Amino acid sequence: MKKVAFAIILFLTVYVQAQEKSVLQNKSEKLIELTGAGKAFEDAIAQIGAGVGADKKEAYKKEAEGTLVEIYEKLAALYAEEFTEEEIDSLISFYNTDLGKKLSVKQLVISQKAMMIGQTWGMKVGGIAQKYAQ
């Protein structure tokens, strides 16, 4: 009888934890959408498929968009590892504000410009390192 009771408690614990992860996963996916990542993914699909012929464009787009479920799930799992449910809720609230909406629109451009700044800086530091390596 004790073994049966233990098994039931263990099952319920695992079940409750799985449900909690599911809620956190869902909230994380909502957060990712609010950050503007969806638009970035759509733009990337269009850019990557620019060379696809017009006769195959629709099939390409459908298949490429089918990969979005997987990337959202993986990114949501990453967010769920790094943030608590309460933090995700706060971030969702922020991205629903005017400032959060503005950030979601501007974030991609800012990130792209920041990468260019970082690359330029990296080349500069690389030159300094070469000077001292000789």
C-alpha cells in the first residue's frame, strides 16, 4: 500500500511540474512574439528565400514557416530556464506598454547596428593585439 501511495504522489508531483513548465513555456512563447521576434523571423524567411523561383515560392514559404514552431519552442525553453514565471509576466506587461512596443519594433535594427559596431571594435582590438604580438 505504501508503494502505491508513493507512486501516486510521485506521479502527481511530476504531473504538476509538467503543467507548470507548460504554463511557463506558453508565457515564454507569448513573450517572444511580443518582442518582435516573429517579424524578424518572417523577414529572415523572405531574405533567405529571395533566390527561390516564383513557381516554388509558396511551397518554400509554407515549409519555412513550418519551422517557426520548433524555434519558438526552443527559444521559449531558453527563456523559461533564465526567467521565473513572475519575471516573464513582468516582461509581458512591459512589452504591452507603448515603450515596450517601441522597443520590439526598434530592437532588430538596434541589434544589427550593435553587431556592426562590435565587429568594427573587434577588428580594432585585433589590430592592437597584432601590434603587440610582433
